[in-house]
Amino acid sequence: MAKPVGRRGETRERVLATALELFAEQGVSGTSLQMIADRLGVTKAAVYHQFRTKDDIVLEVVRPVMERLLVLLEEAGARPASQERRRFVVHGLIDLVLAHRRLLGVLFGDPYVDALLKSHVETSGHTDRLTVLVVGETPSPTDLVSVAVFGGGLVSVGGDPNLAGLDDGTLRRELRGAAERLLFTEEVARVP
Amino acid sequence: MAKPVGRRGETRERVLATALELFAEQGVSGTSLQMIADRLGVTKAAVYHQFRTKDDIVLEVVRPVMERLLVLLEEAGARPASQERRRFVVHGLIDLVLAHRRLLGVLFGDPYVDALLKSHVETSGHTDRLTVLVVGETPSPTDLVSVAVFGGGLVSVGGDPNLAGLDDGTLRRELRGAAERLLFTEEVARVP
């Protein structure tokens, strides 16, 4: 028997939380509205009442991350170009990743999610703006690779089992340190 | 009409190449044996003759990467622990990523592929051995985060559009430089 559905906002939050659980276990592609309904103990119609498609759920789960990223881009864009601005952006990204540590571990890097975001959210523009804010308009190969490694690393941090034991404060401090060495250090020992 | 199927080895290679194309376009979850057959212009039975399941195809595509990784682990394990060994492992990983640049961009980070590899290939053991070879048996939080960022970055390099314009030689040099700064540099400017 399907359980009675609670107040609308409450159900909505429960659908989102349950969807994220299933995404973590099965991947986004392997999760259906029916599975979300079954896990919640409600009918598929009750889920459908809140979200018409799985894609709507994914976009809603990702929305706070994107909103926060936009705020960071706006705030950084309003500052004059400087080493301080670069650091402001990098530290802002680290805080963003920490605030959504689990979510990023589950969703980012998932090709289904990547494709969905590309078609529904202006993400490539965000990445370009971030790159410009950190390394300027005419980045060298060193800049491009440093940013790519740091960005790829940052996105993977949420899902890395080796880091699961580190608390947010330690992870923040260590990610800032890694950013200093990778992005803000003149090359000390270049390998021939 | 389905085209005639060529010699066995040839068809096998064509199936693998076509599967990789489709994985890049649709994701692994979004690709079926039928789609691979349609793209090749052969019957599904012809594909099935080579590979019983899509998972068999994914594992076959990934096999050369895993074999090369194992060779690297063996060679590194035979050397005495030293800064040179750490560098040997890191440079070996960079060369591995460059040799399979496109493949890694398509497959790694895909949760379907991750789950498949976890259940079919001893991957978590490889990651643990790599971590020990680079940062030793009792890594500090700094070691763990540095390795996680570099590993996450390295895996994402193949699929990063910002790096598509860099040739392999430039990318190798810059990844080695990034590894030096991130993994082999005492912290120069730790942020408070």
C-alpha cells in the first residue's frame, strides 16, 4: 500500500533526497521515477505530481550549486583583476565543493548529468568565465593544464573514498594548500 | 540490408571502435548492442557473435589500460622506495593517460563504468597500491589531498575541451610540471 503523501513541500524534499540516494547507488541512468516512488513508499503518480521527469529532479538537485556558482562569478567579476581575485575565485570554488561535497561526489562526472546540464543550463559559459577569472584571457599551456588538473581534482574530491575520513575543515585547508602549490607557485623544480 | 561481416578479428576491432564512438556520444548507459549493430550496418547477431553483452565490450575496451597499469605497478614495486620511485610512478601514469587520452575522456568517471570495473576488475587495490607508491603507507592529509587532486585531474584531462588543442608533448611536459608543484614541492605559500 502506498503511504499517504505529506504536505507538498515536504514530499518534494523527500523526493529529492530519495532520488539522490538512488543516484548514488544506481547512477542517474539506472534510476527511474518508479524506483524513487518505490523507495519512498508512494505511487509513481505522487512523484509525478512533483516532478514530470527524472531530468527535472536532477536539475532541481543541481540548482543550488549552479546558483551559488553564479553568485561567485558575479562577485569575482566585480573585483579588479589581481592575484587576490584569483585566490577569491579558487577559495570560493573550494567552499562550494565542500558545501555540496556529497552531491558533487554523486553527480559530477556522470555523463548523463553532464549532457543534461549542457542542454539545460549554461555551464560551458560558466567554465569559461571561471578559467578567465583564474588565469586571464590568454592562458599559457601551463595555466590551462594547472586549471584543468585543479578543476578535475576538485570535482572528484566529493566522491573519493580516500578523503571520506577528512573533515571539512581539514579538507578546506589542504585544498587551499594544493591550490597554492599548483596555481600560485612559480615552478620550483621543473622536470627536464 | 546488413553488410556482410568481415574476418573475425577485423569485425571485433570494428565493434570496439564503434562502441567507443557511441559511448562518447550517448554515454555507456545510453548505448545498446542494437545501436552498435545499426551503426556498423550489421545485424545484432553479428555483434553478439563477438561479445555477449555490452559489459564485455566495455571490459575489452578498458583492458589495455588496466594491463599497462599493472605493468607500471609491478615495475614500480620492484624499485626501492625513494623520491625517484614516486616520480617514476607519476610519470608512468601521465604517459598512460596520454597513450589512452580519448578513451579515458570517454569512459573514466562514468558511474556505469566505475561500477562495472569495481565488480569485474580489481581496481580499488590498484588505486591503493598507487597511493602507497606515491605517498607511502601512512599518508598525511596533505599527501591524501594532493594525490586525490592530481589523480582526479589526470583522469579528467582526456575529456577536457580546454586541453583539446594541446599536443601530447606539451600536455606531457605540463602535467609533469603540475605534478612537481603539487606532489614534489614543499609548501611555499601556505594560506592561513
